[in-house]
Amino acid sequence: MASGLFSNFFRRAPQVPANAIKFPFTAETNPYHCKRAWPPEFAKLSQKHQFRLERRYRRRTKLKWARPTWMKVTKLGQWGSILFVLVYGVLYLDMGEGETPFDGIRRWYGEQVGDAETLLAKRGEKKNMDWRVAPPKG
């Protein structure tokens, strides 16, 4: 039964095309030989030459795996999220009762937005900006 299963499998395999690519050389008959064997035997190389090869390899791998667009987008996303959290924490985050070190900044920002609100009211535009920090008690 198993032989029937495998024979069916090989019967359905793709056939070799009639005009298959034929390479003129094999590994043994190739006239274009390498100048040096790769990878080199590091035990036989001097320290200076080993370091030179390692530096070259590091540079080439860094170039191959560099993704400048991805790095730029990732960096911008990280800095944008950090900036958002800082601005939100300083201007809007309500940490419960009591004063915070940012109340002065919040009041100043509320006044600036209040000025913008009065300008919009003068133009006839109305926006709901009722989020400002209450004035200090006492």
C-alpha cells in the first residue's frame, strides 16, 4: 500500500522541461578560480590580518542589514509617543486631589487657550474649550 502511495506522488511531480538550462562549467571545470580560499583559516593569519577581515565583515553586514526607512519611522514613532505622554501628563492628567508641580503651567496654558477662545468668539466661531484648570483655592 505504501509503495502505491509514493508512486502516485512521484507521478504527479513536475517533469523536467525539454529545454533545461545547461551550465557550461561545473565546480571542477570552472576556469575562473578564486584568488583565495574562503573562509580563510584564522589560525594561520596574523592578528592584524584577522582584525582587518573582521572589520570588513562587520562593515559589510552593517550595510546589508541597514534599514534606514524603518529606523527613521521607528525613531519618530518612539519620540512622538514620548512627547505625547509628557504633554498629556503635564497639561491634562488629573492625579487626584491636591496641587501638582504643573499647576502653574496648566493655568498659563489655560489662559492662552482662553485667549484663543475669545478670538474665536469674536469671529463668530464657537468651540467648547471647558477643560481648563480651576484657579488655585485659598
